[in-house]
Amino acid sequence: MSNLKTIPAGRAAEIMRNGAVLVDIREADEHAREHIPGARHHALSRIDKDTPLRHGDDVLVFYCRSGARTKSNAPKLAAAAPACEAYILDGGIDAWKKAGLPVKLDRSQPIDIMRQVQIAAGTLILIGAAFGFLVTPGFYALSAFVGAGLLFAGVSGFCGMAHLLALMPWNRRVNA
């Protein structure tokens, strides 16, 4: 099976009550902050190393934040669970919440690293542009440098800012 079918949140909740297992494929920082109660965490980055499948699993429903990550990795997820029926939660945890279904939110956990990158990069670009206009054009280089870093991260898959932010004290609270 190379592709997984999507199911809406209400149907996922129904089959979960009948023994299906929800599998959160987001990274540990995302899961620690917010997840569906009873869901198993198995980050997509670990899929190639070990299977999310456990003894007795018959039905798995994979989810991420919006459903895009699960859909774009459907063949990999299907290959990780060959011995069972598997689905993708259409719209991810966002759709689950929209359907009024319960989520566990731990506001003491930091926001996910990629949101922190977006906030930091946006702030640095704005500062570079504002200071470039108000102080000296040399500050435009800050915006260019951050933009080049974002381009490199998108092309290579390596984000130095994310790695740096992960070392910050406020991001050491995740226990996954």
C-alpha cells in the first residue's frame, strides 16, 4: 500500500473508541505543547529507525498539525505500518479541535521550534529593514543575511536558527 486514505476527525474519534490508535507524527516539542489525549507519539523523523506499530495494533490513524505533513509522507507512513489498516486524520489536530474534540494543551511547554524560527526571523528582518531605513542602509544586510539563511534552510533541510533556538533555556522543558 503506497498511499493512505484520509478520514475526518469525527470518524477518527469513532474508530479510536473502537480500538484504533492515533499516532502523532509531529516532533517532540510540538507534541509536548499540545496533543490528542490517548494518542501515541512517534515523530516522523524516527519512522525510518523504528516502527510506530505495536503488538495488537489493527488500525492506526496518523496525524500532524494540519494534515499536510502526513499527506506528503503517506507512502513512508504506509510502509511503516504494513500489517494494519492505516489512515490519515484529514486536517490534523487543527481539524480535530475544530470538530470540538478534546486536546491536551500544556502552556508551560514552549511553542514549537519552527514557530520560534518564524518569530525570530521575522523580527530580525523587520529590524534590519526599519534600521536600514531610519539609521543607515548597512542594516539592510541583516535582512539579507536572515533571508539567505531561510533560503538555505528551505533548500538543504538544515536550519541553523532552529538548532540554536533548541539550545535556549526555555526549550529544555520538553520531556518526550
